[in-house]
Amino acid sequence: MQFTDADPSAPTIRKLTLAVDEGMCTLRWLWPEGVEAVYVERLEVAMLGKENSGDAHAQGKLKLYTREEYKASNGYVDRITGFGAIRYTVYICRMDDAEPVLLRQSNGENTVMASAGKADIRFSIRYKSGFFQKRKSVFMTVTTEAPVPKEALCYVRKQGSVPLNKEDGTVYPFVNDFAPGRNEMPPVEIAKDEYVRLFFTDGPKYGTVYRLISD
């Protein structure tokens, strides 16, 4: 499948809307005159939080959809599954030497985002130390419903009390991604009067995809 940027004279998809009801998503849009079929792209984004997940040119699953199918279903209907976000893009298609070419629109009116829900990240923190030791060991466990990149989480150390937010102490990154299920971190040695807590590295970005819960 080939893509090309639509020129100013090309027909375009307009007023694309999305409605979600009980796990089903319905897309509706205004069809340009003379266009009898389009391709609808479904791209699951943001689940891994990678920087290129929002790439406008990243390709998802494409489905040919006719105007007659649209009329029969009163739109394009799809089931919302998984976690994170789903980007739907409706492309007008033209034939070039018998090969379909999909037209990218620069105005973004042919693209909408749907939320597939947040994946839970549960974490627990345990401390262990001896009576006469000046330092203690921190044992962190992270249990996730879905893959989580190491860039999404950090832990913060603070002297005297538990950190209240990412800025309330010294930030440390994780070195490995988190697989679905239980992830036990190697123990970390800290001062006896220090405390640790996990936070998102970027709350607005990762908070739309994951739910961080302290056990």
C-alpha cells in the first residue's frame, strides 16, 4: 500500500467524529462527492509510550470500507480492545497504475483518537535493615497489566519522609522495561533516614495510558 500527500484539489474527508458506547466505537464523516470507498486505519498507539508511537506516518491495520457498508451500518463500527489509545484515520483512495494510493490530509480532519482504557501499574516498596546499620535495603516490586517502558517510571529518594511527587527528592531512572506481570527490582541501598516512592516521569503523557497504584 502506497501513501501520498493530498494536493489542494483532491477530495478530503471532513467532520470525522467518534462515539464510544459499551466498548464499541462508531466513526462517522462526510463523504466527498464521487468517492465510493475509503480505507480506515486503526493504529494502537501510546501503549508502550515510545517516542515514535504518535508518528503521523506510522502505519496500522487498514480496512477497505465502502459507502454502501457505511450506509448499512450508519457509520464505521469497531470494537475497542486492549489498553492505551487507538488512532483512527480515514483515507481517500485513488488508483495509480492499478495500485491503490492513499491520500494523506494535512488538515488532520480525517483522524480521531479513542481511549481503550488505562492499564494498572501496581507497586510495593519494602525496607530491610539491621539495628546497628547506617544504611538499609529497598525492595521494589512492579506488577503491570501491560508492557511498560523504563522511560515511563522513575523512583524518587528523599531524606526524612516519603516523597510527595517527582520533584520532592532525587530522581533515579530504571534501567529495564517492565514486562506484564510481576517485576522484582534489584535491591537498592539507601541511608537509613531516606524513603522511596515511584512516580511517572511525565504525568500528562503516561497518565493517559497507565494507572499507578501503591499497594
